[in-house]
Amino acid sequence: MERLLRLQQVTSKLSQALTPEQVARVIVGQAGPAMGAADCSIYLVEEPGVLRLVQLVGIPRLDLEPWTCLALDAPLPISEAARVGEPVWVESLEALLARYPLMEGLPLSHQRAWASLPLEVEGRVLGVLTLGFERERGFAEEDKDFACLVSRQCAQALERAHLYARERELREQAERARAEAEEQRRLLEQEHRRLRAVLQQMPQAVILAEAPDGRLVMGNEQAVRVHGGSIPANWSRDEYTSARHGFHPDGRPYAPDEWPLVRALTRGEVVRGEVMEVLRPDGSRYSLSVRAGPVRDAEGRVTAAVALLEDITERLRLEKSLRQGEAVFRRIMESDMMGLAFSDEDGRILEANDAFLSLVGHGREELERGTLRWQALVPPEGREVGERGLRELWSRGVSPAFELELLRGDGSRVPVLTGSAQVEEQARTLTFVLDLSDLKRAEGAVRFLATASRVLGQSLEASDATLQHVACLASVSVASWCVIDLVTPEGGLRRAAVAHEDRARELRLRRAWPMPSLHDSGGPLLEALHSGEPLLFQDFRAETWRHLSPGFVPVEQVLEEGEVCSVMVVPLRSHERVLGLVTLGACMPRRRHGPEDLAMGQELAHRLASALESARLFLESQRAVRLRDEFLAVASHELKTPLTPLRLQLQGLRRVVEGQGGEPVPPERILRAVRGCESQVRKLAGLVNDLLDVAKLAQGRLPLHLETVDLRAVVGEVLEQLSAEAVRSGCRVELVNGEPVVGQWDRLRLEQVVTNLLTNAFKYGAGRPIHVKVGWEHGGARLSVRDEGIGIAPEHRGRIFGKFERAVSERHYGGLGLGLHITQQIVSALGGSILVESEVGRGSTFTVELPADAADAGARAMLARP
């Protein structure tokens, strides 16, 4: 009786269900509980071979998500019941898994028995009713009969619902067809008028063409505007496709049968949003978005086609500008040009590019956690400036750019230029930051270089005190310490200046920094000094000292234990002259020197070299002025020396003539006076010729007249001319005679060379013998003049061939100081060389070597040199 009551209740509920969905809800809500099931589900055959879950109760739908759609051939109880049309009874979980292993993926936490009943009507399976029970159980025959009875009732209700739904659908279709037919008749007269009214009011251009010839029957006002004029009545398809030139976005022209309206008319194609460019008669182009579709009659035949045209020229331009702007902004965000960050009103940074995160020293994890805030990035002393910028931002929507220091994640600070603007649409603030570290460092370097230049320019002499001042400036502005080493005239290095920001370490630095000798070989310092290329040690540790100068052992260490510095060594050079080295070291906490700092170091070296070169030129100019003054005094004295006896000779001759009272003067007396005058005139002419030769040499021109000359004969003639001077000096000349020495030389210039060497020997020979030797040696002519006089000190040998130079005082020996200089220039012009060997107190030997032919390539090169 209880089961009959349940069945009656289920049947009553099913009779009230009119649709398949309602039937399914009644089945799972009533049939399952009526049979004592804990859960119930309905699978319906919605397409051939497939079961789909439509209703369930007692199990969360999410748990059955993988089982919502089942194939009939699947090894599952539900599929088997539908496939064979017979109920499937499973009494326990073990039996289920043994029979259907695929069920292991289904959540089966509380079910212990199952039944799958096919919903079958007249041999057709409409679906499957699945029941799940909480405990293991056996199914008695009466239980199975009752379940089958319920399932048949459910199947019949489901079939009835399907039939009712189909009937209702057909009835509704018929009703709609009748209504449509009546409406069609009622609206037929108004259709054309209403369509025109609607089309005229549409914001898009509308064109209507009828089949089959494509004649245009209507175009609204927007179509006239887009067309650029009135549309001719009865315009045919061929006429309007040829009157306008259309192009695809890639530039291909539209063929007559490719126009969207033509395709809709001839092929029944529906065109949605096709973009085309149209060429106006004036040559300009505009872009259209075209939608077109066919108008069909009741039989589906295309009777007309309509096209909607929208001028999107401006929209495409704006979209292109927007895309370009977005691309530019995206490139800026992705690049390292500047740091960009979006933040909310509370100062929480929501989004930032890698350049910003790298600048502030924080990771993207902090950004994603939402813990990165402006309040933590701005130091206390910078908050007032930041608040002023915020007030500008809130009042004007944008804050002007201003400089600020930001705190990095490691506690260090970085100077930046920042500014903000509100993004009102997103209620966010966009802030940019530019790293000013390089700019500040460059400004500091410029200030340092300007100050150093001012210090170097305060005096014409680059003294050690001036260099020390520059080194001190460097140690407190651009480096931790500075060392300046200069090349000495003897070829070594001397320490000119040392400065350290820690004064207690300055003496240790002076002693410990390597200073190699220029005569050594190898080592980075010497290589830099000779090559002119700077050195940069970005990781300079205590063991690097030994690498800098092989063999140098520092007296004490400058670097503390574990201290790391960066060191750059820059050579001081001027016009290929090596002047010295300047060394700059940077230790923590100062930033290490990098490749960008080499320019500053080289500029400092350039200014130091310029100051040193200017100081050298100043000293040389002072020395040149002294030499000029001395030369003028000596020249005045030397020119007066022959003039005084000449004047005395002429005065004596005049007195003799006046004293004779008109009587003839003895010829012997006149000849004696004339000889004295000639001697003095000859001396005066020699002095003037020397001055003229120096002037010619200074202008780079010393004309030579080459001819065949016997050097031995020239020496003999000059000795004969200077015999009187040799007698006055008390020097006896010994000439070693040999074979003739004949070559292509300038005879007068060769006489000048021999004269200058012999005159020099007479002057400094101290009355002792002079030895002259002429001969051939190594294929060239060789002339040597040796005296046994006072000799030349070693420090003077390098300058005796200079203009106005002497190794002794002009007060004791006189002369213009030009003889040896002119001699050297003549010998060089002839392609030869002159050497001197001397020892103080034991005399000097001057040796001249000349090529046999002064016109060879070497001599020509010397003559052509400016």
C-alpha cells in the first residue's frame, strides 16, 4: 500500500509536468525518494549515441562535472542501461568497481548500491534514471518491479511532455504563420513608406538594390553625403561599380563582382563590417565600414539587397593615433629610458616598469604584494618638497618636475627628477623618475675640473704646491685619493703630489704607491705611460699592487684588510711628450670608478699636462729672454771689438797723413794700417755672416752649391788662413796628412765648418796642441778636431749645439755662441753628423762624418725638411 501511495503521488506530480524539464525535475524530486534513494539523476538522449545529464539531486553538480556527457558505448552502468534497454542493479561499491573500473574517478563517498533504469517507450530509450542508495543492499523482485513501474511511468510522462511540447510548438508555429500572414497583408501597404522613413533617420548610409539587375531603388540622405552628391535614379549595378573605385585595406582594387552589395545580391552573402577605401572624383580617399545582406522572399529567393555604409575615416585615424600612442607608451614602459609607476591616492604603487624598480632597488614581488609605497621611498627631509608636488597635483592635475632624493632598498640614496600627472579615467597617478646620478656626478666632475683649472691658472709655474692643491681637490670631490708622478729630466719619476681623504693614510700612500723607473721594462704603469692609454681597475685589491709594477715592494699597505677600491691611471702627455701619471682611487662608500669616469680622468690629465707644458714654455721663454739679453750684450761687445781697432787704425793713419804736411806717406806704413783694417773687417764680416746664417736656418733655408771638393785641401787652406790666429792662441796645429778625400759638397759651407771647429779649438785649447785628422772611414769622409784644453762638463754637452749656447762664461771667452750651432746645421744639411767627446780638463774631440755625395736621398730629405 505504501508503494502504491508513492506511485500514485509520483504519477500525480508527473501528470502536472508539461515540459521535459519539468518532468525531469519531478522524477528526481519524487521518484527517487519514493524508491528510498539517497540521490537521483536523469540522463536524456539528446543526440544519437550521447547521454547528457539534465537533472540531479543529492550530489553536488560540480562532482559530476566529468560525467555530464556520456557516450552510449562507455563501460558505465548508465550507458549500459541505455544501450541494452535493461535495468542495471549494483548491490555494493566493490561490485560496482569490479564491474565498471572506470567509476573510480567518480566521488562515491557514501553510496553503497546503485540502480540505472532505462526510460523506454515503445522500444525507444529516452534516457536513464539513476538511483544511489546509502547502504549496500540486495534488490528483491518486488523492489525491481516497483522501480521498473516507476521508470515506465516516468518514461511515459517524458514522452507525453515531448509530444505536448511538439504539439505546442506546431500550434505556436501555425498561429505565428497565421499572424504573420495577416500582418503581412496589413503591413504590405505601409512597408515601403515605413522602410524609407526609418532608413532616412538612420545614422548610417543605406542603399537598397533590387534583383536581379542590381538597380538602386533607394539611398538615404547619409548615402548622398557619403557619395558626395545625389544618387542617380535607376542606377544599375555596372554603373555604380564603375563610377567609384574601391580598394581593399591592402591596396587591391575591388573587382565589379566583389562589392559587398553585389555579393549580397548575386550570392546571397551576408557581409559584416568589411572595411573598404573609396576614391572620390577629386582624388581624395575615405574609408567605409560596409555591412550588406540579401532580402529574401518567402521561398528564400533573393529579391533585393541592402547595404549599410559608415564613414570611418576619422575613427580609423583616431584608432591609429591611439594605437601609436599606446605603442609609444608601451615602448617607454618597457624601455630603460625612465622609471614609470602608477599609484593610488594612498601612495601605494600599483604598477611600475623594470627601470623604476631597478632605480629604487625593489623587486617585483614587493610590488605584487602591494607593500611598495611612496612614503617608504621619500626620505624625511624630502617630504616637504613631495607634499608641495602633491598639492600641485591635486589642484591642477599635474605637478611640475622637481628634483628629489629617493631611498633605495639597500638604504642608499639616488637623486632623481620626478613629476606626476593624474589619470582620471583610472583614478590613478602616473609618476616618472629620471636617474640624475650620472648628471650629478658629471656636475661634480665639471665643478672639480673648473676649480682645478682655476687653481692651475693662478700661477704660470705648475709648482708642487699647486699640484698638491689639485690632488687635495680630487680626493674630496671625485675620488678617495690622488697621486701625481712627474717625469724628471734625468728620465725617472718623482712623486709631485699625494692626497687622501683620510689624512692619516696620506703618508702611507706616498710610500706604498708604486713608482717604477722609466728604464725598467714591463708592468702596466710603464705600458700606460709609454702608450698614452689609461688604465682602469674596477676591482682593485691589495694583491693588485704587485701586478702594477713588477719588482716593486711597498713599504706598507694602504688598503685596509678586505678593502676594495677602483683605480684609474691616466698618463700625462703633451705633443707626444711623456710628462707623468695621475692616479685616482675610489673606495667605499664612494661609488667605484667606471668606464664613464675615464673621460673625467683624461680631462684632468689634459689640464694638468697643459699646465705643466705652459709652465715649461714659460720657463723656456724666460730662459730665451735671458739668452736674448745675453746675446745682445755679447753681440754688441763682439761687434764693437773689431770696430775699435779699425777706428784706431784709421785715426792713426789720418794723423800720419796730417803730420806729413802734404808729404807722401811711406807705403809700408799705409800697407801695415790697411792690413790691420782688413783683419778687423774680416772679423766683422764673419760675425755678420754668422747672424745671417742663423736667420736663414730659422727660416728653414740654407742654400747649398754642390761641387767636387777635396776635404783635405779645404782643411789645409783654412789652416793657412788661420795661421795668425793659431799663433796668437799659442796652439800648435798637427795635421795628419793622408790620401785625398774628394766628394760632392758645398765648398764654402765646408770651409765654414772647418773654420768654426778650428776657431773653437783655438779658443778653448789653452795653448796646447790641436790635432786635425782627415780620411775615409766606413765609406764616408771623416774629419776630427781634437784639442787638449779645458773640456766640456757632461751636463753641458747636450746643449752646446744650440743657438747662443756656451759651456763657459762669455766674459772670459767671448763669441756669439753660434759657431757650433751653424756647424751642426751645415753638417746635417750635407747629410752628415757631428759628435763630441770630451772630459773636463783633458780637452774635446769634435768628429764630423759626411757621405761621399751630399745629393743622395738622405741629404735631399734633410734639405726638404721645413
